[in-house]
Amino acid sequence: MMKKKGFLVLGVLLVLIMLPALAGFAQKVTLKVMNYAQVEKAFVVINQEFEKKHPNVSIDYEPTPYDTYQQKYGAIIATKSGPDVMMNELFWFYDTADAYVPLNDKLKSEPKVFEDLLAYNMMYRYMDPQGPLLSLPMSYNGNVMYYNKEIFKEAGLDADNPPRSWDDFGRACEAVKKIGKAAMAMAGAQEVPLLWSWPETQKNFWKSDQDILEYGRGKIPWTDPRMQSGLKLFASMADKGWFQEGWQSIQGIPDALDFFSSGGAAFIGGIISDVANWKQFEGALGQDKVGVMLWPAVNPGNPMMKKFSGFQGFQHGIAKWSKHQKEAWEYIKFLASAEGGNLFLKHAGGQPINKKFDRSIAGTSPNFAKIQQLIPNNLVQVVLLMSSREIDALARGWAQYGTGDITIEEWTKMLQDGLDQSRDKKLK
């Protein structure tokens, strides 16, 4: 009898000892996640689906407007505290690499996660496979030009055959101006659509993909004839009055996008995923009233101009200060999965980077179908190889050129200074 009582007491003691551990195991983890407010609708659904699969995790979502995102991000990096998971553009990831948990060990322990992706090479800092793997992408993105078929018809243009040469593009822009519409939607107070547009004029003057990589390594100065030709061609659109009135002082997101979406301009430089994509414009204008194309070429026979400027789009990294890195990995892994990609496609028109996504979700969209044809023949989108200082110089110079405050030569000096000040932040 004494033995039984002893075992009973021992059992009770064991239970009491284990209770804190069991409570800890059952305790719900709150994961703080920050990305653009422009994809909030999609991420509310994505987060709900993740929580269903991981009932011990609650997502505290911080959707942050595009125009204030980098300011908030910079404060987080400076204080080394904040969200467990953050999204940003690649050049910001590269500049702030020390804030993120390297994922190289995950590549070794869970290779299938990466094998299912179209690409992830840009997630390495400065695309160096010997360096830290900073984040996991959920989308594939890149530059295209969207056009309004109704404005084409009003201007006497063929809506089924958009201009392929720069000369034809110029004639189309002048025809649109004659009916009182802007040829192209643009912004000067923000870096987009500049970052989706300048690379496409610049592409006319690359001799090969190797040129882009050499530029990314800092070996091609901004005074090089190739760089000068790209800048001048881009600036010529402003000189010829192809943009809407007052473009110099407006934001790209949402103002320039809204201007195109409301039928104010015939063209806009956009992207295929995340924001400013086919789904957004089809929703605003109607599926049959918007078209998508590669940018027109100075020389239509140039093989470089037949290539899609692509990059790994939305990517999320795990902050080193996170106390929930295991759960954070499960979260970004879900974003990169086919299921996460399908939800992003359905609710935001995002282009999943997971190769196993369901294309039927896009329905009968001719623009989505066209984009799928463009993607395979791709090259690196040059902006992703620029440092944040160069990006800043490009954007500030564009705004000042638009208001007539600086010349191409002065803009070139700003860009070269940005390059010279960031030699340690270039491809190796």
C-alpha cells in the first residue's frame, strides 16, 4: 500500500514538474510581419490560411504604405527591434544584410523548398553564392509596358498591334497627344514608375547580359556612352511632353497608377506582379481594354530588347532579433509554397515564383497568358544590381531633371558619385 502511495505521489510530482513545459508548448506565438499596404487584401487571406495550418501562431500584420515604408524600415534597422519578418526590395536587403538570419542552412536541410522555385539566386547578398542567403522569394516580377486599348482606338491606332519600334512608339505618343490625352503616366516625386521604365530604355544599349553584370560590379561608369544613351533616351520622353501635366510633383504609387487606371494615359511602365500589375489594371479598365507588351526598341532586331527584364519579386527575411525564428521560417516557407503563391495570384495578381502554382486561377486573362510567354526569355533587371545610393541619385536626378533644375551632365555626376560611394556594395 505504501508503494502505491509512493508511486501516486511521484506521479503527481511529475505532472506538476511538467505543467510549465506543457503550458509553454501550448502557448501561442505572435509573429510580427511587415510589408506593403498595397497587398494587404491578399495578405489578410494568406495569413489566415497560415494560421489555420499553424494554430499555435498568430500573425500580427503591419501593412505599411509604400511612400513611408523605407522611413519605417530604416528606423527598425537602426533600433534592431520590430517585426520578426520583413519584406523589402533587394537593394535594401543587400544594404542591411546584417539584420537578417542567413538561410544557407535551410538550403541544405530543406532543399525541396528551393528546388520548387523558379529562381532564388538574387537572394544571396550581391548574388554571391558564397555569401549569406538573406530571404525567400514568393513572387517573380519584371518590367513590361501596359497600354489602354480604348485610347488607342480614339487616337486611330491599332489596339491589336502596339508599337514595337521606338519610332512607331513616338508616332503613337504624338497621336495620343492630339486627342488631349497623356501618352504615358509618369511620376517625379517617387522612384516608380522610373525604376520600371529607365531599365527598358537602357536595355537598348547593352551589348549582352554580361554588360549588365559588369555594370552591377561597378565596372561601367555612368559616363560610358551606353549609360549616357540610355539616360538620354529616357529623358527624351519628358522633353517631348509625353507625360501628363504635373507629373514632376506626384507620387508613382498611387497617383501615376491611378492616372493610368482612370483612362488618363495610353501607356505606363509597369510590372507583372505585386503592385502595378495586370490584375490591377484589368480590374480598373476592363480585361478587354488593357494590353501588355515589352517596351518598344530603338532597333527591333536587337536580341536584348526581346528579353524580359526579370527579378525575384516579393521576398521576406527573418530578423536576427526575432525570438520566434522557427515559426518565422515556417511562415516565409508558406509564402514561397505553391499554396501561398496561388493565394497571392488569386487575390493580388501576383506571379508566384513556385513552379507548381495553378495557372488556371488567372482565368481567361489574355494579359496573364501573354506574360507567361514573356517570362522564359529573361535577363536581370538592372535596377536590382544598383546600390541604394545609386537608386537615390537616379530618383532625385529624375525629379530635378523634370523640373529643369539640372542637365543630363549634372544628373550623370550625381549617379557617378552614388556609384563611387558604394563600391563595397556591388556584385563581386
